[in-house]
Amino acid sequence: MEELPHEKQIYEYERTIAQIKEHNVKNPLLSADEMNRLEKKLDKLKRRVYSSLFPWERVLICRHPNRPRSVDYIKNICTDFIELCGDRAFADDRAVVGGLATIGEMKCVIVGQEKGYDTESRLKRNFGMLHPEGFKKALRLAQLAGKFHLPAVFLLDTPGAYPGLTAEERGQGLAIAMNLRELSRIATPMIVLVIGEGCSGGALGMGVGDTIGMLEHSYYSVISPEGCASILWKDPEKKGEAASALKMQAEDLLEFGIIDEIIKEPLGGAHHAPEEVFQGVKAFILQGWENFKGFSKELLLEHRYQKFRKMGSFQIKQ
């Protein structure tokens, strides 16, 4: 597993313990009690390191190559999944994966942003950066959910919408704007979860929902820390300062009313114990469905409107 800078001491300690255990098989160096004390010290070290992470260190956890992706969640929380492809206008954007699914007792439409896990799949998925047809594909699937009165689930994990010329030529900005408008009008429960990077319009174009959750070490922001540092300080190396200033972590956004719930991650991040995270995500989705499935069409849309209408409100101190 790839080591992050703040985990160096932890992994060195783990390697030392592993070497002692291996040596103990043939020539015991430490007693069982001494080994137990070492294990307790390691656990204490982990808790100290992971409880005092800086925002940038949490961004690194969010971007860890072994962090579960949308396809992992679909595979592990859905008992049935039938993928549906294409936007019925131009092409199939592989940065978006979605279709019909069953989660527990809930039949739904699930749509996720997918980055890929190795060089080949990342190129295929365009590193999770959506083209206009990706947003149109997500909207088509959400409209399908509305037509058949199925809840819609969105998993967000993107560094941003694709900024290339081809995307602009096909109306990238318009596609995002259309999603914001049309997703707000679909009269079915819509559940949004940020599982990794929730960056810029790429995330917002699929981030309209009745309840919005975030994994503990994911982030949701108008811009990446590197992009912010390049604009404000003309120096991308000040990304750590930018990560702190952006207030993009789950606790900040819960306080601001941008999200509704934080799904806890295992110590060190979701990649350390994916099964725990799958169960937490499944519980969040099913609870969201339970909360909104009894709403009338009018009440559901009014609740969604008011939820987004109050975002960004502020008071001027006299």
C-alpha cells in the first residue's frame, strides 16, 4: 500500500514489529507481554497521528490510489446492477458509470463519477473528469428515476469537469447549468454522497439532492487547493495554506449547512478498511430514502429548493 508522508513513522513501526515477530518464530527476542506493549504503542501512535491531521494531509488521504471508487461502492452495496450507457445525443462518457440497482430493499438508479484505478483505466475514465455528455448521461439517468418513481443516488468523486477545448466546443458550461436546473425539478428522492474529491462544477453538476453526505476525509470545494494557491499566491506549492483557507472538509461544510451528514472512515482513511465504509455508505443511502420516500411531489421539490436557497446566507454585523 502506498505510504503517505504523515504515515511514514507508522509504517516504520509496523515493519519493525513485523520483523520482530518473524525473528521470534525461530529465536524469541521479546515475550508475548512485550510484543503486546509494542502493539499498544503502535495503536497509540496511529491515533495521535490520525487525530491531528492538517487539511492538506486529509486531501492526500482523499486522493489515495487505493481509496474505494464508485465502481467499488456499486459492487459492494448493490445486490443487482444493470449498467446503462450513453447520453442519447453524442457519446458514452466513461467518467460516469450508472444504471439500475438494488440496495437492500430499495430499487433505485445509481450514478457515480469514476476515476479508474491504474493507468489504462484512468485514461479510459479520463481521470474522473466529465465531458458534457457525462453530465447529460447523469441527467438522463436521473430523469429515468423520476419517470419510474425510483430514488436516485449520486456518488461524487472528480477533480473537476474536463477543461479541454473539445468539452468547451460541446457546451460544458451549459451542460452543468442544465443539470443544476433540471435535477432540482425531478420529483423523486435524490441522495448525494461525496466519496472522494468533490471539486468545482464537475461535482456540483451532479450534486443536487435532498440529502448530501460526505465521507470523513473527502472534500467538497469550488476549486482544488493547487488551483486556489496558483490564483491567490501565484505559487501552487502553497496548496497546504489553500487547503486550510478553503474550509472544504466535511466538518466545515456540515457547520455551514452545505452537507447534512458525515460518514466516519476507519482510522487512516477508507482504504484501510473498505468494508466498514461500504456499510456506512449503505446505511446513509437507505436512511436518506426512508426520510424522503413519504414526501409528496410538492413537498419534496419545495424542501430541495429551500435547502439550496439558504446556502451562502450571511448576516452583516452592525
